[in-house]
Amino acid sequence: MADDLRRRSRTLYDGPDRAPARSYLKAIGLTDRDIARPIVGIANTPDGQGYWLVAADGGVFNFGDAGFFGSQGGTHLNAPVVGMDNTADGMGYWLGSADGGVFAEGDATFLGSMGGMHLNAPVVGLVGKP
């Protein structure tokens, strides 16, 4: 399944012609393991001076003025993370998984989830605000 999740990521990261992209990612601190994970979501900071990336395994990577408030990387998840969104003040974020699980980090309020409940189809994204 991981190969299916990385289908689009491969065009950016894999192969000898993508070495410059990989070297940039390594220069900003990502490891080979980080690069191997499919990035499935992005959220920008309220001032536009930073952003967070989230991988399918729940790992969160912060850039610019985006703070790190926690992640699910290294935690056993029942389903892959499919998206994220940040709080209005940029001091937290939510991660959403395909089984309806929601993970609140920083000042994001946990208001419940559908994790563990029967869904007719997997969740494919997350929006925390209009």
C-alpha cells in the first residue's frame, strides 16, 4: 500500500534526475526515511511565512515560522493520515486519517472523531475551517 501512496511523490523524489530535489530536502533536515514517506497534506501559517507538511504515517514537518506542536509519526495508526489543517492562530493543527480518526496537536481542540466506527468509504481529506 505504501507504494500506492507514493505514486505522485515518486515523480518528485525518485530517480537519478531527482537528485537535486532530494539534496534540497536533505539540506533542510529531512532524512532518507522522511523522504520515503508520502506527503499527503500541507497547511500554511496564518501570516504565509511558513507551512507544515504531513506524511501518511502522521509525521509532521514544519518550515519557516510554522511551529512544531506534535505528530503521530512513530505511532501505530489504524489507517494512513490523509490531510491536515491548522488552527486560526497557527498554534496548532489537526491531522485526519482515512478511517475517520482525528488527532489534535498544539492548541487545536479535539472535538471527536469517527475512528473505530463503520464508514461507507474512507475519508480523503480534512478541512478545519472555511
